[in-house]
Amino acid sequence: MAERSTAAVDVADNSGEQPLTAQADQSTADGVAKNRERDTDNDEAQESTGADGSGKTSPPELHSGHKLARRYRLEECVTRLDGFSSWRAVDEKLRRAVGVHILPADHSRARSVLAAARSSALLGDPRFVQVLDAVEENDVVYVVHEWLPDATELTTLLAAGPLEVYDAYQMVSQIASAMAAAHREGLAHLRLNPNAVLRTSTGQWRVRGLAVNAALRGASSDTPQRTDTESIGALLYAALTQRWPYESDAYGMSGLPKDIGLIPPDQVRAGVHRGLSELAMRALANDGATASRHESPCTTPEELVKAIGEMPRIRPPEPTFTTPPEYQRTTYQQGTYGRPAPRPGVTPPAAVPPPPLQSRTGKALKWAVSALLIAALGLGSWQLADALMEQGGEADDTNKTQTTDGDDKSPKRPVSKPIGIQSAKDFDPFGSDGSEKPGDVGKVYDSTPGSYWQTDYYLSTDFGRLKPGVGVILDLGKVQQVGKVTVSFVGDTSVELRAASGETQPASFDGYSKVAEGSGSTVTLKPQKSVESRYLLVWLTELPQTSDGNFRGRVVDVKVSS
């Protein structure tokens, strides 16, 4: 795994003996509105020539308004460093903002940047800022990535002070889980710092520059998992103390005092959560000589995720409510508003009400009411006479023999009966691996209270704009008449019922036709027309938000009846 992560970057190590997180280098801009890139390296680095020869190649002469591939219009240059430049741009085809890294095709790092970008794009994890395109054309290599206008850098958040305990816990949990998933696929970050961590308006934490930032800056490591784990520890340390856990100042924060070494966060600032303080030390001092009360160090993001899971869960703070102001008695008295005050000694004349219904409108109203009463009396008399005539006709027929045919010719409605589900299968035709929690899919029809099948979590109700939906295929055993399907969810969910024709299960999404749709926590799907099918697809199109700020669908139970 370590070999693959360094191969995705494949550049010379310029980090020296000091840990990467201690260099106070800033990652390249990856799309945060109104947050320009602020690299903390020396200004001379923009003109210097590196050991790998990157300085021999000048960046392409580009300007605002220039278009790449007749599609990406450059708007603003946010970084120009080491022979490459980073831009905020507009994708004119999809009409959205994007970020673009550009460097000459003969740049010494061009090949490694392309390889890193393409490897990162294959991961497809929504917790990372996604690479959208990686192209070489016209002697230029450029990488296009997401631009997040609603996201804020951790650097900006820490400028106002340390994070709250719950926010710091959410940050380290989500970042560690994301990096563990990346390392399982052989990808490393190597430049994970406060500028590479973003918080969206929904509270979701995201990582930008996976593998790409390291390739752009020529960073590598023989122990990429240990390097990224130490970086996560530094992020947590900074979030708890608003201090950078090294002697040098960086990212707008002061470093630790010289000659005292690495001390725990709860000794730097009062009131720091003890469990998070120990966790930061286990991740920072991960070379075996931990300074955190003799706990074992965390050397990989996977070990860090396990350590977080063993901690007591930190719950969000209780919402605060403002006390309404006390009731204040006013001097207003009924009947005095807008009326002049009577003069003393003068008795106001009593108002004499007009005679009732003596005006022209009153007379018209009396005639209308009289006409309605006459019409009502006439209609009632006619209905009474008609009823008496019908009763007389029935009395004349009492002596007649009535015969009934034992065979009723009137059509009878079919009785609805439950249809058993023989098996179920997850269906994710638009996903990266084609599956979605297959181990729990049988819980949709096991009738066990509290059990459910759930999707992966996403960043928005529309699956993070990664795919149109995901669902479960129900096998009824044979072709049967389907009258309705009732689906129970955890949270309000939008769902479609789709049916396949014939005895063969379709292999593609197009093989299922939509017959009904609805939304809610309990949805009854009734086809408008008669449906006969063996294979039904319960297709989720919009997901509810969970308590942790993510979006995830949970199917508790599915009932099918004729």
C-alpha cells in the first residue's frame, strides 16, 4: 500500500529530516470562495530553482479570460509557485465554478501530477474534493477539480479561536475516516494541513488536494501512513489549542515555546477535553515514544479511527433558547384609540343607532331572503309528494312474487392478498463498484423490528450529485399481479417503484419501468395501471439528513400485496 501511494506521486522527497507537518507549507488552492492561497514558504521560492529542475520551466503565459479545451474559462489566479499556477475558473459547459492547476507539459513534475490526479479521481469518495478532469494538450498539463463556494478553511476557522469540543471531535473523526479509506486504496496526501481541510455550510468536513498537492510540490515519504497520521494529530492539536504543535509559527498560529518539547494540549490551554488531548498526542508522537500517558501510538489512519471509536462519544451541545421578554402593561384603554377626548363639563351626545334594515341595501336583502324561503318551501313540498307516490307504488307490489337469480352477474373486486418476497438484492448501477451495503439487504423483508438496510452516506439529499439513485431489487418468485407496495423508511425519503416484465431479471436500470412514486417515512406505492411482474425495484431518489449532518437512506420494511 505504501509503494502505491508514493508511486502515485513519484517525485523526489524535498521534506528533509523535519516532518511534513512541521514545514508549515500550504497546499495549493482547491476552491474555497474568497479564500486566496497563502503559502507560508519563503517568497524566494517563487523564483528559486529546485533540485529537481522544476525552476527551469516557466509557467505558461495565461491570463483571465483564457479558455482551456474551449470549455474552462480562467477567472482569477490564486497561486503561482514552482512553475505551476492555480486558478479559479468557470466550466462554461456545465455553468459552474471549478478550480484548475496548470503547468507546462515539459515540467519535471507534469507526469507525476497527471498520475496523482487520475488516481485520486478513481477514488470517488465524497469526503474529498473531487478531481473532475486531468488532461495534457497544447504543451500544457491541467487538472480540474471541484470549487466549493460554501466551504471555509480550517485556517480561517482557527483565526477566531479554538474549535468547540464537538466540532473538533467531528473534524478528527471525519478526516481520519476519509484518510483511512484513501490509504486502503493506496493513496496518500502528504500535505495535510489546515489549508487542506474545509468545513461546508452543512457541517461536513472535506479534504482537498489528495495526492495532487504532494505531486505539485514534489513531496514524498517512505512512510506515507505515518506521515498523514501525524498531520491529523497536528490538525487536532491546533483545533484544541489554536497553537501549531512545532516551534515555528504557521497558518496564522503561534508555535510552541522553544526547548520545552511537545507537551499535551491540556497543558497548553485550560479546559481542553482530556480524551481528545490524549488522542492528538498518540497521533503526533507516533514513532513509538509517545508523550501521552503511556498509551500506544497511532501509526496509521486506520488505528486512529479505531482509537476514536473506543472513546466515549462526544455529543453535540444542547441548543440554547432565549427567554422571552416579560409582559409589559400598556396605557392603552379600549374605546379611546383615535377618538378625541371630551372637554370637561360637556356631556357627549349619545349615538342613536339607525333603524334596522331601513336602507336601500337592507330592503334588497329582505326581498332576497323572502325569495329564498319561498323557493325552499316549494322544493320541499315537491320532494315530499314524490316520496309519498313512491311509497304507494311499493305497497301495490307487495303481493307480487320476487325472484332472484342465485348467480350474481355484478363484478366483484379482487381481494388484496400479501405476496411473499423470495429474495432481495442491492442495486447500484451508477456507483463506482456496483454495490451498496449488500450484507444487510435481507433486512428489508425480515419483519424484525428495528432492523433496516441503509445506503452509504452522502453530502446532499441527491446523493452528492454522484448518481441519480440507488435501490433494492425484490424477487417475488414468479410473475404475479402487483396491487401495491408499502415501504417504511427512517426519515422522509423519496422513492420510485419500478417493475420488470417477464421471468428474467434485467441487468440494467433501463429494464425497469416506473409505475409509481411517492415520498415520506411510510409510502404506499399503487400503480395506476395493472402491473404483472416478478422483479420489482424500490428505487430511492432523495435521501433524508441524519443526526450527524450526512444524508443516508434507511429502508426498514417492504410489503407487497396483490
